[in-house]
Amino acid sequence: MTTKHFSVDDQLEKASNATITETKIEERVKSIIEKSKNVTGERKLELLLQAITHIDLTSLKGGETFEDIKDLCKKAVNPINIDFKWKKAVRTPAVCVFPASLHDAIKALQDLESRSEVKVACVAGDFPAAELPLKDRLNEIKQVVSNGADEIDIVISRKLAIGHNWKELYEELKQAQELCKGKKLKTILATGDLPTLKEVYIASMVAMLAGSDFIKTSTGKEKVNATLPVGVVMCKAIKDFYNISGRKIGLKPAGGIKTSEDTIEWMTLVSEELGNEWLTDDLFRIGASSVLDDIVKSVHALKS
């Protein structure tokens, strides 16, 4: 499908008037969970290995040393020791770090001769609060872009979303996107802080209209992070945006994804709601720091 032209104002109005039926979303979630439970044996093994190739391996505790980041990058480059053939190299597509660790991540991957295979994603724009003045947030985005980040993860202004100031939110995100040209921009919706699934849908559309390459659920710092109902709504927005624009936008659930079963549920969700064509590292990522260990454990259990 070729890129289509559309009016941003018209699409913002349509998004604001969209109907989100929670009972239908609950039904979809139940169906997805049931389908994910039926994934067993070789199919489960295949999906878990594939899941590794979707993980943005994350270290966002704060105060990371170079050794911490070097260990993170080693894990990203060689996440699992497998003694059987698989269809592609198994590594994570990116590591995700604070701006203070950006140079460390780049250096560590260069030392591992893996700088081209594993990207460096950097949170910016006053992550996770996004409460500083816009000028300061944009300056940090500009800085990490100039310092070599491949991908930039930013957070929307929760205040603007909760206040339904959608055009102002669009203008903020558009300015951020202009600074990220040539880089992959992932926009975090902080869905756990939005009052309803309707706001999640509209915020998704605003972020995509502004030029985001991915929409992402959470910072991982909210009380409620990635949930399947939110995922269904974000997928609906991605489908609707694709229909009006001809442009495929990626999905990144993040926060609270800790087990192999969690990853299978999210991959099933993407397959059911968007299709297997979205199950590439260009269109689906999982933001996580600990789930890789559980996946590795499960893979070895399945092979034993």
C-alpha cells in the first residue's frame, strides 16, 4: 500500500469520536489467552527463540557502570547458548539505556564487533516523567541523537493526554519527530496513567500522526504497565492508522513482561490483531530487563 495523504485535524477529530467497547476488548483478550495456552512443543520453542529477537534488552535502574552496560551488551549479542540449528542468528535487536550510558553501550558493542547487529536505543525527553519544559525535553532528544543513538524512546506529556489537549500533544511529538529523522522514534503512552482505553486509542493515533515509528505501552515505572486490553486497543489504532496512511507502525509492550508465557501472549496478540507480517523486529519489540532469563530457562526445558 502506498502512502496516502490525509488531514491531521480531521484524523484527530475522528480519533476523538471513536467508539471503544470494553466488553468486545475483554472478549478478544480471553480469546488471545486461550490461543496462547495452546502453543506447545516445537511451536512454543520456535516462538520463544523468535521472542528473543524482539527484545529491547533494558537497563534503566539508574547509576549503571560501564561494566553493567558491557554485561548487558554481551547478553544482547549472545543471549542463549543453543546446540541446535535455528533459521537465523539469535540475538536481541537492541539494548535500551539512559543517556548517561549511551557512549558506554556504543563502545561495548563496538568492542564486541556487534555495533551493526545490535542497535542502541536511548530514553530521552525527561524519561520517565516527561515533566520538564518542552525546550529541555527537546534538547535532551537532540543530544542523544547527535551522540549516536539509533533509536529514541520518549514519553508523552501525561498532562496533555489526560486533559485531552490532543493538538498540543501532537505538536510536541511532531517537534520531537523532526529531531529524530533517520532514527527510529518510539513514543511511550504511559497507558497505566491514562484514565480509560479511549484515551489510549486517541494517544496512539496522535503519536502515529506525529510520525512515531513505534507506539509503546509504558516506561516500566508506572503502577500498571503493559496489559493485554491496552495491547488490543493499540493494535486497533495501528490498523486504523495503516488504513488511512498506508504506513505500518510498530508496537512495543514494556513493563511487567517477566515470563515466557507473557511473551507468548503478546506474540499471539500481535499475530491475531495485526497479522504475522508485524512479527518482525522492525514492527514488534518487547521492552524488558528480566524476561530473557525465563525464556532461556524455558527453551532449555523444552529441549531436554
